Amino acid sequence: MTLLGADELVINMGPQHPSTHGVLRVKLKLDGERVIGSECIIGYLHRGVEKIAENRTYQQFAPYVDRMDYVAAVSSGLGYCEAVEKLLLVEAPPRARVIRTILTELQRIASHLLWLGTHALDIGALTPLFYCFREREEILKIFEKYCGARLTTHAFRIGGLQYEAYDTFERDVERFCKDFESRILEYETLLTQNRIWIGRTKGVGILTAADAIAFGVTGPVLRASGVKWDIRKAAPYAAYDQYKFEIPVGTIGDTYDRYLVRMEEMRQSRLICLQAIENIPAGPIMAKVGKVLKPPPGEVYHAIEAPKGEIGYYIVSDGTVMPYRVHIRPPSFINLQAFDRMVRGHLVADVVAIIGTIDIVLGEVDR
Amino acid sequence: MLDKVLFYFFAAIAVASAVLMVTRRNVVHSAIFLITALLATAGIFLQLRAEFLFIVQIILYVGGIMVLFVFVIMLVNLDVALQQIQFARQKWVALLVALALAAQVGFMFWTSGKMAGQGLPVLTAVAANRLPANSETVAHSLFESYLLPFEIASVLLLVAMIGAVVMAKKRT
Amino acid sequence: MMNAILQATLEFLKLYWAPLLCGVAIVAILPLIVGYIVLVERKLMADMQARLGPMRVGPHGLLQPIADALKLLIKEDIIPDNADKLVFWLAPVLSVGAALLALAGLAIGPAFQIAQDINIGILFVVGISALGIFGIVLGGWASNSHYSLMGALRSSAQLVSYETAAGMALVSALLFTGTLNVKSIVLAQSKDGEGIWFVMLAPVAFFTYLVASIAETNRAPFDLPEAESELVAGYMTEFSGFRWSLYFLAEYTNMIVVSSVATTLFLGGWLRPFASVPWLNFLDFVPTLLIVAVGAYCIVRAPKQPARVQQLFMLAVAGLCFVVGLALLAPVLVPVAKPFYAGIHGGFWFIFKVSLYIYFFMWLRFTIPRYRFDQLMRLGWHFLIPLSIINVLLVGVALIAGAYFNLKGWGLLLVTTPAAVIALVVALLILNAEKERNARQNQTVASDFYAG
């Protein structure tokens, strides 16, 4: 093949690939070194979760939502439980809501830590991965002590919680949060002012605010483009309305902005946790729901702010113990739509950085 | 004796590489044999106590020009060129010229040492650290006796570089 | 003819048996040394990443290189289908050959040099190590894979680009010596010459050479051609088993070569720090103290080892340290051993400085992310080459000024420091211009491709 006077070239990345964070296949159309078009081919991890939901009772389906975004299982579980609670017209008791908030915020930190470690590794910084996993290990230990599982936790139940917070729960969370401030400083020292990091991430993968809204992008990607939208503030759920926290917003919407936004989000999550553990109300942890859940016929769409964006559950009930239809709006799936817009005009070496900066989990994209 | 054997060793490699270079079908093989021919020539320079020329031959010729050759070979599609028959019309002229040159070189060998002032010099073995300072000698002659040609050559190279950059820039 | 060859061989052996022996010894033990440098890198990487590194094979993983070497030797030798067998065999051999040959020109101590006292000293090392480029390009071509070839061409383009900057940086230091001979260069930094290491006289040149040598050896942050195994497979991909280990050996030997060149030219070679200052002579005890400290540490940790064999091993290492410490102490204290001072202590200091340089390489690898290829080339051509050329000019002017005012030794600092400051200002100006250009370019990229 002649390479002088470069023509268009189509190359294929994945599905088996160290940097696509899962089984993602990307076809890139290149003009020499520049990407002039791309196509994401997904579905390699499709497991038919939404169809399965039609044959499981509401409680039986709860563990399935963990396996979609397996990196941030607690948030997915929260969204599902709250959606079904909306259907049942039931509210979890205050104590349950606060503990749910704490665990979800810890999960947000854990998810962002994993994102940071793998994103830095793709760009060539070998060390932040291990530091991030060291902190993530602490959070997973807390989860394990709480509900017995580290990754696919099934932490929440419909109506509240099954497990009471264990005796050293507040102390563990407080110790983690106290240590975490210096750790974030460690990551920032390694990356934020590093001119190679800035050179690799500034101006790469710019997504304007108008484009972001048009594509339906949510989460840190949207906020980095300059749109101040966070469901925790716009339509508060769990116990978020009781705590004071900021929503970090970027300006340009490039990879560097997304990095800064997620770093700041980790700090804010830490603040929420510290505020929450000061005052966990006493009381029951489970609302009065029966053993057999038969929500009245109707439909509900409930969305929460997962670490990766807005995760939405659209559940249609026909009055029986199994839902008629469950549709999940995964944040990674919708965010991945903007990939083509972000990657055009960049070099091939930037593609990996851009895939990393959207923060996708293929389990969520494919369901 | 060591001198002689070394010379014949390098010379044999140089001649064999040169022959192989022009007879190979595979272009990369030709390039590799050109590299060995140049290295053998550098060896002959070294054997003649011209250390500076030896290393300059390696740095410039092998490390610069041959790298450029190899780059071009690998970037350009040569399958089309390989199909064509080379040396179609110049065979006989080339043979004639080669025979004439061979006759001249043969005459030079045959008369070496027989007539006064002609023929090849014979060098005696001497340890490396008692040789005339090679780089210094070259430097002195370049910057003192032959400064003008040196500067002209530099300007020529500069012009060539600028020309290459201008030609290679994409017209955007 | 056979008689002539035999006679010539005997003559050669009679003249050069000592360097030949040294050469054979180095080629024999270098793979082992390189293996242990790799182990040190893995342990360092682990330490900086809050983990332990290889621990299983041998006590604290000390036999890991041997296990790795055995594994690589017994691996199946896979040759791609349509690969050119001659070139496939030749490429790793070229890389290793060039790297090992370059070692011949280096002087590890005043007494240890294979190609002794050659007039072209440093130029020999630089020129021969440039031959390694062919190993890379031919390796990529022989793999018969489009992506391997592109990776190889990129890697060699990077090497060629940074060679100029490295050469210019070396020239800046060579201006102070007036000779290419390796021993003379080190002597020029001792009390027989200027008495000051050239790193202080030409710090910008040292910095330029540092960056250029990292790019020359394909180390992070300049390892995109190697590590970008996603889209453009590196040139080493199709080589497995022993062939790959040859490439690996070539890379680490290249690291040793560039470190040795930097040590010789900038860090005073085998000289003790402040060799020309008599009241700092107590620094002669530093090597002994260092080694004895390591031995003492081994003795302290020996009882804490879980297995008996590990305890004995630690004690053996401690014993070895004490013997080496004694060997280092003898030339300083015992008058009969004084002539060996230069050889033994020189060897120690040289190896110490080379180790520091290599440690810095490894430290950089684990700390900073890697450059994208176009940023890498831009750094080489737009920043390092202009900086090194301007540095040569400034150092030359400084030297002329120094000769005019008859400055010698530490006095030269008076003229070279302003030169270094001006070079730094020039560097900052170039970087500023690059930053603005970058910002402008990013804006155009953002708006260029969004039509449809």
C-alpha cells in the first residue's frame, strides 16, 4: 500500500484493546494522522438486562442493575430502588436516606478514582493508577464491611436498607475522608501542573455546551463544557438537600477541564460525607413495604446523578409482581454519542485520551 | 602482516558486498549490503590510520545517508519498480567503461613499486597513541588552510536543507 | 594464504590480548548486569507505586532476572509468515552489536578501557551507537506488518532528531577540552586541567544532553513508539523469546552508554567530587562508608528474614559488602596499595555516577506521562536543537572571554554563568512562543472539523 500522498485509511481499534475500557470497537477514518470520522460499534457486552427484568420480581431484579455499571454499583442500585419506591409511593426513612447518601458519595469517589488511574495510565503516567487503587481499596473495604461485597454490592433494598450501619461505620468513613484530602493533593501534584499532562489534555476533545446539550450528554462531561446541571441540586433525591456542596463547572469542555471537574467532584463528595456522618438520624432503616411488592399500574421515570452522568430508570408496572417494562438510560451510552464530535480533527494518539475522558463502562453502554 | 590481512579482509567484504548489492532483487537486501560495503570502507580507513575519516564515514554515510535511503525504501511502494527490467539499454556501454577502468587499475597494480614514485605506500605498524593527532590535523586544515571551501560547503548544505524543507511543506 | 592469516592472528593476539579479554568479559557479564538493572527498575517502580515488586523468585526477588532469562531462552521462536528471514535475524543482532561496540570506547576508570586512547574517543561512542537505528528500522520492516513498520520509522525518526541536539550538547562540553580523547576529557576536569566538572561550566548543555539521551534510548516520556501498542504496534512486537531479549539488552546497554558519555563529559568521569580540593580529601572515605552502611543494613535485617536460607543469604551479602568496603579502604589508608587508588576508587565513582543517571531515567519513567509523537518531534526540532546550537555559540563566546581575561579553573565560572543565564532566557523565550502557538492551534482544531 502506498503511503506517500496519504489517502483515507480506515483502521480498527478493539474490541480487544488495552485502552478502550471494555469491549468497545472503534472504527477510525484517518487522513494521514488526523481522524476525520469515527464509528463506535457496541453490543459486545449486551446481556439483555432489560428483557430479563420483565421476568423477575422487583426485588429479584435489584442485583442485576449492579452489573451494568460494575464500577459504580451502589449508584445504580440507588437509582433503581428509588424508582421502585416512587412507583410504590413509599419513602425510605431518614436514616436510610442519609446512609444511602454516604455510600453513594463514597461510590462516586471510588468511581472517579478508577477513572483517574486508568485515564492517566492511557496517557502514560504509570504511577497514579496505584495510588488511586490504594484509596479505592479503603472504600471497598468499607463496602465489604457494610454489605459483604466490594464490587457488585446490592447495598440498598426497595424501601430502605437491609443492613444497619456497622458499629465502626462513621469512624471508618471519617478516617477515610480525613486521609483523602492529602491524597487528592498527591494526585494533583503529579498531574495538574505537569506540562506534559497539560499538553496531552488541553484542547483535546473539545465539546461545546451547545453540542453537549444537543447530544444529551450528562454528568462531568456536561459540566466541564460549562453547563451547570447536576440532578443532586436540580431535583434532589436521598438526603442531598440537607447538605451544602458546590457543583464544579468547566469552561472549554476539553479533556483537561473534565479532569479538573472530576477532581473537584471528589473533593465535594468528601465534604458531603463529612457533613453526613456528623448527624445520622436514628430510626428505622426500612419503610413499611410488604414482602411481595405489587406496585399499582403506572409508569415512572426516576433519574439520579451517577458518577458518570444521569442514570435513569423508566419502569412500567402492570400491577403484577414483575415489571411490564424496565428501560435504563445509561449515562455512558448517551455520552458515547458525543465521541465522534469530540474526536474529529485530532491525532490518532488522542483517541485513547478521549475515550478515557468520557469515562465509559461497557457494561452500562451495552446492558 | 596483520596490516595486510586486515586490508584484504575489509577489501574482500567491500567487493563482495558491492557485488551482492547490485545483484539482489530485494531492495532492502541491497541497502543492507550497501551498508556493509560502507562499513568495510570505513574499516579500510581505520586500517590506514585515518581514524577521523573512519568515524565520520560511519556517522555521516552509514548513520545519515543510509538511514535516509532505508526510510525512502520503506515508505515508497517499490513493487512496480521491481517488475521493470533494469539496465535495459546501457548494458554494453557500461561493460565497456567497466573494462576500461579495470584495465587502468590493473596497470596501476602491475607497476606498483616498479617505477620510482609510483605505486602504493607501505605503512608500518605503530601503536595508536603515537599516531599524529588525527582529529586535530583535520580540524587545523579545515579551519586554517581550507576555510573558504569549508564555508562554501556549509552554505551549500544550508541551501539544500532550506530547499528540502520548503519542498516538503504541505500547501495548506 | 592460510599461513599469512595465522601469522596475522597471532600478531593481533599478541598486541591486543588484554582489550580482547576485557571485551569478552564485558559481553559475557553484561546480560547479567542488564538483567539486574531491570530488576532494580522493577523494584524502584514498585516502591514509587506503593507496592513491593518481584518478591517470589529468590529472596526479595533477587533471582528474578535469571528466571526471566531462562524463560526467554526456552520460548518458541516465532517468525511471521512472509517475513524476510535474513533481515529478521539481522535486526536484533545489529541493535545489540552497535550498543555493545559503543561500550568499547568508554573508560570506566583510568585503567579500564577497551579501545585504549583512541584519538576520536567520544565521537566513536556516539557514532557507533547511531548504528543501532538500523536495528530498529530493519526490525520493523522484517515484521511484515504495516503497523510495526510505522512504529519503527517513528522510533528511528525520533532517534535521528535527537541525535543532533545530543551532539551539539556534547560539543558545548568539548569546547573546554579541545580533544575527543576520553581520558583527556576526564583529565581536563581534574586538577591537571580545569579542576571543575563541566556540568558546572555548561549546565544548559548538560540539561540538553539529559533530555536528548532520554529520547535517544526511547525511554519515557519519549516512549510513544514503544508503548503505543494500541494503534501502531511497536517494532518489537513480532520478535519473541531470545530475539526480543536481544532488543531489550540493546535498549538497556544504550542507557548505560549514554549515561557513561554524560558522566565522562559532564560529571567528571571517574573523579571524586572535588578531587582538586585537598581539604575535602575526607570524601575519599565516602565509598567505603556507603558500602559498609549497606552491609550493616543487611546484618540488621538478617534476623528478621522468615527462612534460614534467606538469613544466610543476607549475611553473605553483608560479608561481600564488607570485603568490597575493605578493598575500597585499602588504597586510601595503606601506602602499599596507593597506586591502585585511581583504578579502584575511579571505578567506584564512575559506576556510582552512571547509576545516579540511570536512576534519574527510571524516576522520570514512573512519574510523568508520555509525549504524543508530534509534541515529541516539536520538542526536539523547535526547542532542543535551537537551544543547543545557541548554547554552543554562547559557550564559545564565554571561552574566548575567559582566554582574554586569562581565567582558569573555577574562574571560568565567571564567564560561563552569564552564558548559561542567557541560554536559559533564550530557552524560556522559545517555550513561550511554543505555548502561544499551541494555544492558537488548539483553537483552530476546535473549529476546523465541525462542519457536519
